[in-house]
Amino acid sequence: MSLNLDPSTWRLRTLGGIPYKLYQDNPKGHFEEESADITEQYIIQASDLADFVVESFSDTIVWPGIAWFYRPPRRYPGLFYLVTKSLDFESFPPGKPGDPYAIDSSAESGTYSEFLLVTIKYSSGKSEEDTNNDIVELSVNASGEYLTHFPKRAKYNISVADNPSTKTKDEKLTNPLVPMSKIVPSLEWNLKFRRIPRVNMAASFLLARSLLGTVNNYAMPAIFDAPPETILFAGFSMATKWTWREKDPSFELDMKLLEKQINEQGEIKGHNHVFNPNTGRWDRLVKTDSSGVALDPPSYAYELANLNQLFYG
């Protein structure tokens, strides 16, 4: 096989303009019903490695409450839904050491290999730039809280079919002293911002801390248009994240939000509503003064805030 190590004659270019030559017996791949993996090997100039690595992997920068940036990874040529997952490199041809980052700048000409053999592995992944908030990694778990109460406005309605010993179909027992368990479904949302720049870390932390424990007073498009008062900002964690991209660390922010959405006769009720056994309905808890008069402006069990600040400027 002719190596043809003259980049000026190579026909192939990456989207960023880096020339490359497809190595022998490549590409190689494997498909299943819902997944695929493809491997390619390229010959590139050693001096192009740094740019090739940057072009190969996605880049995400997030400023919570302000903006975000997302650049997709390099895609497999011709099959855009397979993207770069890993990249290996070695000196090429074998027999010489490599110095792709020009550490030994005073070396004599010919000391180091001018080329590299890079092995790129592709599989399914996000391949498009973001135009909305779906850059945020979002997951959800369904759970529920158990509510036990003694119903005061309830009756046994005992039919003859249920109990033949009853004399009439209308025999009823008012206010039975039997505890009733009720499961109130809820959703636990986990949202992750992968890469917050160090310079924005303090502002992001202060914003999250200031909203902790509050309930949304506006609908939240980022959480499938959750209605007001149904989302509680329950907790968050922030951790240092070191990468090869820069000398300073970035930060990863995980947020936990609890959704409580009760549809009572067409009216959506949430975290500031509790079940009232006297009325059999979900009623809003309103704080009062010492004489029992509701505060003005009204104050509730959970303070209201614009939780969209966590996503939008």
C-alpha cells in the first residue's frame, strides 16, 4: 500500500478544514436494531492533532439564568446521528516517537514523526446544535406521598348485594372512624448543567441558594409547562469538574425539583394546598396574624418565586 504522505494531495477534509487520509481496511462497523458503532482510522498531520481533538468532541458552556452554548461533536461522514465517542492516536509510520504538541521545539528535523494514526469510534448521540433549553440533562422519577386521615364528611353506602343482612339499600353510617390512606402522586425532576465556567460559579451558586425552598409562581416551559405552584425547588449540588479543555476547573450543577400537581375538578393545585378532611378538598394554606386575619399581601406555606431564572435570563 502506498502511504502517500503528502497532505496537499489528500482529497478528504473535516468540516473544520483539517486534511486527512482514510487508512487501509477502514471503516469498520457494527449495527443492531436500535444501535450502531463505527470505527475509522485516519492519517493526519501531527500538528493538526489539537484542532482535530477540539473538533471531534462536543462543547457545552452554561450560564444558569443567562444563556448557554452548545457545539455538537464531529459526526460520522454520511451518517449524522453517529457522533465521536472516543479518539486514540499514535505515531505514524511506526518507528519514530511523536511530539504532536511541539514540546521539544529544539529537536533536529526528522526526530519526530510528522504524522499520526488516529482511531475514531462513533456511536449514537446528540448531533445537532441546540436552539432551546434541551441542552439541560433532564430525568424524572415518579413517586408519591402517603396521606392518612379520618374522613369527616363520608358515609358507608352499604348495598344489599354487598351485605344481604341489611334491611334496606339506603342503610348508611355517617362519619366512620376508620383511617383512610390516600396516595398523592408526585414527580421528582433532576436537572443537570454539565459545565459552568469558573467565573460564573459564584453567581450560579447564589442564584440557586436564593431560590431554594421556593415554589414557581409562573408556568415553567423547561419542565413541560408545569403550572404555577406545582414545582418546588427542593435541593441542589455543585461539584468541581476538571477537563482537558482548560487549566481552570468548571462546575457541574445538579438540581432537584419536586412536582406536585393535583387536578381537582379541573382546577390545578400544588404545593401550597393541603387536603382538608372537613371539606374533602385541597385547600390553600394562608398565613395569618395573631388574630387569625390573613396577611396582606398574602403569604403561603411555600414562598413563591420565578424558578425560570434557573434556565433563562
